[in-house]
Amino acid sequence: MTMTQANRAPGAAEVESRDGATKKIFDARHDDAAPQPPVSNGPTAQGGREQKKRDKRDVHGWVVLDKPIGMTSTQAVAVVKRLFSAKRAGHAGTLDPLASGGLPIALGEATKTVPFVMDGRKRYRFTVCWGEERDTDDTEGQVVKTSDVRPTAEAIRALLPQFTGVIEQTPPRYSAIKIQGERAYDLARDGEVVELAPRPVEIHELTLIEQGDSSHSIFDAECGKGTYVRALARDIGRILGCFGHICALRRTLVGPFGESDMIPLEQLEALCNRAASGEGSLADALLPVETALDDIPALAVTRADAARLHRGQAVLLRGRDAPNCSGTVYVTVAGRLLALAEIGNGELIPKRVFNLTGLTASSGRNQNERV
């Protein structure tokens, strides 16, 4: 892939971002603050037409949006929530407006499992432009340092082990981290000096994929919670003496959700339109709530025990079928998700109970489209 192709391709992402910084650059129809088109409720007694908002409904599951460049994570949640007329929605890890890729959006009871996704690994593909460091560490910012030096592929690869494993990383000044209750990016935009302390992050893997030309390099990274890809580009450029900033970013993995799970916004909108006309089901766009719990053991219980757990009561684990483990499990009854619970001292103690009444993922989506 040439650098021109890399720049045209959707970029990667990072765990936190300046989400509010570029909110107005996306079409207003996708803005969560934009007015919603009213829904007609038929003729009124006076001969006019009464307008009212569409009724919200219970929708439970995950939509892994392939977020387009230019849309904030907040806007993306608002769009998906509106398309499904869902009562509740939230995302599992902010994705920069200037980035594309996987943004897992939890609907309904899936919001109870968001922490499990946010704590999972993330994978990014990103392009670094050498020769300029910018105050935002990406193409949006002002140039603050320049260099005529250009790194070789050999020099870059020799440096990457220093950025693998647990490292100390100073977040970008333009980030969503709070300083005395204020977002760092808000303070930076107001001209205030922002000093952020280094913090430990874990980089599981960092690979140079392609050296497009002397001024651009394409990387793939897998990292843990709290890592800033922009800061990686900044710090590598400083050590190499060439300076650098991110010019293309794409998130390809978030916890259990990979690229095969992602659905582009246009495809999601088309599916919702077909469902509205009776030609399909919105359930086909959903992944089950328990998809977020892939790394947690599952425990099946009887209907009698399920009734106790549903009331918030603990269940004694006795007999040869009692699980030989402790810690968090997700509980099912007749193949259906019931609760998150803790096993300890011979008891199963419910922590979060799920009520999956309403629209949930179709069985076909669950069985046939998961990797």
C-alpha cells in the first residue's frame, strides 16, 4: 500500500480522545444535539396533524459500528440509538473523530457489560508522518517542531522493543483526561499550559508494517487500556530525532469485537430502513449481550435457582455438579443470559441481573457471523 492510499484509507484509534473538539465538522444530521424529525400521529380533531417523537423501546445487544472519519463517539451513539429507537445506549471506549474503525455500542442491558469490553485489548493500524511534531500529535494540530531527518526502516524496527511491554507514557495535551474537573483538551484550547504526568500502559505488540516512503511509516499495535497511539508516534519521532505525528488511524479490535463484527453506518441505516418496511429485522444487526463476556466462564443453572438469582438471592452450590472455580461468572438458564454473579464460599451471589425482554440479537447473527 502506498502512502497516498494509506492517507485515503480510514485511520486507527485510541482509547481516549478530544471527542468534543471537532463535533461540528460532521453533518448535523448525525449530531446528537440535532433536532429529530417528528413522527406523525395521524389527523387531530381539528383537522391538523399532531407531531410527536417516536416511542422508545427495549433493545438489548451490541452494535459494532465501523465509525466513519469525522464523527465523534457521542454522535455515533446518538445515531445508533435513534435508528433502533432504543431507550438506553453507550459506547465501550472513545474513538477519535479523525479516526475510523470499531466502536462497540451497547444497547439496553448490554450497557451493564461495557466495563468488560473497555478492559480488553485494542488493536490499531496507523500511519505516522515524519518531519513534523504537532501540538495535538495528529494532523489537526499546529506544527511545533520540524526536522529534515527521515528514519530508515531498520532504525525504526531497532527502536520498537523500547515501546513494547509495560512502558511509561505521557498522554497528549489534547486528551480527554481530566485536570481538576476540566478536560485537558479544553484547557489546551483555551491556551493554558497542560502538564500531564506519565503513567504506565501496556503495549502487547508493535510492528512496522510498511515504509510507504521516507516520510511515512505504517504500524500495527495491540495495546491495553489507556494507551494513546498519538503519544507513541510523538515519542518514537523524538527519539529518532525526526519528529512525527499520526496522519491515519483505524481501530481494528476492541475486546472480543474484530473487523468481521463491524457494520458501516450506511449498511446499518439501510438495514433499519428495510426493517421499517417489513423486509428484515433489526435483530440481524445486533450481537448478543453476552458477546462482551467471552473471557468469563459461563454457568448454567436450573429454573428454580434462576428464580432465586433473579430476586437477588444467593444460591448454594452443592453436589458433584458444583463448579470447581471462584470469581466472576455469567449465569444462564435454558441457554439464556440471566446474571453476572460471584462464586465464593460455596455460594453463587448475583451482582447484575439482566432483563432481556424486548428486541435481542437473532440466533443467525449469533451463530453464523461470529469469528
